[in-house]
Amino acid sequence: MLTGSQPLDPKFAEKFMKSREDEEADFSEDQIKTQFIGEMFEGILGDAKERKISLGLRLEWLYLDIKGAFYDLKYAIRNHFKWRKTIKSIRPWEGFDGLLSVMLTHLKDYIDTEEKYGHSEEQYRKNKIATAKETVEILERMKDSDAYYSKHRDEVNSRYPKYKYLITEYKNGGSSSSGKFITQGNGWTGKESGKDPQEGYFEFINGKFQITESPDQNETDRLLAELEEYHKEIKNAYKQAARDSDKDFDRLGELLKENLYSWWD
């Protein structure tokens, strides 16, 4: 979506128009030297040796070159401090995460500048700042993609007992965790993980974790039903996390399409 320039703030517009009036005075009809049909700047930016350029104009150009170089140096120093954390954290293999870091730093810098120096009409300026801030919020959520799921997972976990895992240590120093279990009497009720998992009441027999007869089968069945419901809610948490992520991607696309050309107007 291409957008045109936005209305200026009245105070800035008055100053801008006064500057334009002063410039236009130098281009009135009584100031015309000659006219011809050609390319833009033809005859103006040709070979300097063939043109009569006054010393004053040469000094003015030199001043502008020096001013531009100073301006570039000023922002090079400023950007070093503004961007150093972002630049230091980016790695070639990060891909999307690195891109998000750059977008976040640039948008936050833009918001600060717009709030201090923005010259659009108030309603346009407020809208630019609000949409840029909304974009920053979305990008920060995207940067921690695991948070989409952990938010819903933690909410599910808060409603259930804290399940334990079967921890297996190996002679080579490795270890693994599997299944989910909760204490019942002198043993554990739960469900193994992997292919063809067993579920029910387990105890450690001769150092081995084995399924055995429950001291209270009704309680075992209740705990297993609760565990099954927990697994269903965890699956739904994954699905909701995916929906939340898709929603953010869709909204980000809308914000960029509607504002990318106008934020820096």
C-alpha cells in the first residue's frame, strides 16, 4: 500500500511554508536566466571546468560537505551506543530471531524519535506511535516463540498436581526421563511414554520400576483419568499456542502493510 505525505502539525507547517516562500522568491519569473528542453539538471551539473562557479557557491558546497560529514559522524557514534547490544547478539545462523532483533531496535528508536520530534498532525502522530508500539509488542512475543506455548502450559499445570518423571541413569553417564507419575501409597500411579506404554500402579521392585497390583484400584483409576484429562488439556494448549502465533503473524502483516510507508513519513 503506497501512501502520500501526512498533514503537518500547524506549528511546523507554518515554519515549513515560510521556508518554502523564501525559496520560491529565488525562482520567480524575473529571476529566469535561460530556458531549454532537456534532462533534469542538464547544463547545471555538467563539467565544472566549463561552468562559471562563484567562490561563494564553492564555499557553500564545501560547507555542506563538511556539515554532512559531521552529521554522518554524529550518527555513527550515536548508533554505536544505540545498536551495540543488538549487533553483538546477532549470529548468521539465527535467521528470523536476528531479524526480529533488528526490527525491534529500529522501531523502538523510531518511537522515541517520533514522540520527541514528530511533526505530523496530532491524530496522525498518535496513530503512528500507537501502531508502532503494537508492532513492538507483537515482535517481542514472536522473539520468544516458546512463550506462546508455555503461557498456556503453565496455566494448565496450575490446575493439576505436579507430575514426576521416571529418571533412568546409565553406566556411560547418560540419563533419560519418561512418563508422568504421581504418588499413591508406597508407589506411583501414571503412564509410561514411548511405544506400547503401560499405565496403572507402579512400584520399585528389586530396583526396577514395574507395574503391579494397586492397593486401591478406584484411586488408581481416578488418578489415571485425571492424567488423561491433563494430557488432553496440554494438547489443547499446543493448539491454542499455534492459533495465538498465527494471529500475531496476521496482525503483524496488517500493521506493516498499513503503516510501513507512513511511520517514517
